[in-house]
Amino acid sequence: MSGHHISSAKFLWGIAIALFFLTFVTVAVTWIEIPDPWNVVVAIGIAIVKALLVLLFFMNLYWDSKFNSLLFVFSIIFFLLLIGITLLDTLFRIDPIPSF
């Protein structure tokens, strides 16, 4: 890559306002009665959108080389794989008998 992308202050303020708005939406969703498994799904969905905004525009991954984006995607897949293996181990353990 020959040069760096420089984002305008107006664009960065727009992203920051979007992040503030999504934070307000996250808090507002807690006031709404959503059935039990879906409240977590909505909260994680909003958090993923906020994380993608930060990654793509504040960390300039959108304008960076596609190799760095590929490394990011593979690191997320590797992290989810490790979490999945850990859950497989912990979900099927026999509960120990407390000694006290």
C-alpha cells in the first residue's frame, strides 16, 4: 500500500454518534420486556454492530489490505473454536461433591 487513508473529522464524529446511539439503544432494550433467550441475542447483536463499527472505521480495517481482514476473520474463528472446545469440556463434567 502506497499511502494511508485519512478519515475526515466529520466522518469520525458520525461514527462516534452512531456508537452513542447504539449504546442508548442497548440501554433502551433493557426497558422493553423481551422473552428470555432473545434479550441476550439482541444485546449481543447490538454489541457486534458496535464492535464492527470500531474495527472497520476507527481501526481503519475497512481501508486496509484484505490480508489483514482475512487474519482478523481467522482469529475470530480460532477464538470461537477455543470457546467451543472449552464449552464441550465444561458442559459434560460430573459435578463434584462438595467436601464441606
